[in-house]
Amino acid sequence: MEFWDIYDANKQPTGRTMKRNDWCLKDGEYHLTVLGVVARPDHTFLITKRVMTKAWAPGWWEVSGGAAQAGEASYDAVLREVKEETGLDVSKADGGYLFTYKRENPGEGDNYFVDVYRFVLEIEDTALNLQTEETDGYMFADLDKIKEIAAKGEFLHYDSIKEAFEV
């Protein structure tokens, strides 16, 4: 069973944990998630398509990410998520942490911080090993293509992370 740390409004650990997807957080409590924007030096970005069996946003495009596990640092979580979902080791890539945003869902028990990272490296298609339980395809897209997908409402978190594509 996976556990997540609970953070206060200042992104400080409270010393308490929650079960994954338990949605028991009170207002002012948060869990931590991470997103890893993976770019090639030619300014194309690796985006993946969510499998249609996902309960939330099936078939939408996204960048790699997920929740930090209890005791796991943000950077370690993003390295793990990118590796699990794409097969890529981005630990030696250029880039790193960009910014954090906060999402609050009053009364739903699902408030969270999102640490956004950007990694730049040469990537060959043969280096990818997609997690089939999560991903149903990929593409290397330029910013115009990503904006086009987002305009159709089919790109997760785009409004919150769009500056990660423009750095």
C-alpha cells in the first residue's frame, strides 16, 4: 500500500501520512505531486497519451508525473515518475526544478502542491519504454502543437504549467 506525506499550507511536512487516493485532507492540508517536462534541445517535448481506462481524463495528453511517496523528496519523485512512465533516466539531464503551484479543492479532501521540473536531453525514440498501464502512445511535439491540443481541452494541467514549455 502506498502512503503520501501530508503537508501544511507552507509546504512543510506535518509528520502525518495518508493512504494513496484516500482524499481525507482537511482544508489547509496538502499532498505533494510532481510533473517532469522532458524536452529535446530542438525545443520539442515528450508528451504521452493517457490510456482510455483511466478514470480521470482518459485519452488526454500529459507530461510525466505523479505523487511523491511518503518520505520521498520531490526531486527523487520526479526522477522515479519519469523513469516509470517513459523509461528515461533524466538524472543527468540539463535543467531541473522550475516552480511550484498549489491546487485547492475545498471540501473534496484533495489539495496538493505540484513541483514542476524541466529536463533537456537528446532522446531517441528507441530509448523510450512506455508504461502501458498508464500510457497509450507518445509524440515529440513543438509548442504550437501542444497549444493546439490544449485549445481542444485535451492536455492535462496545461494552464498551470505552460511556462515550463516556454523557458
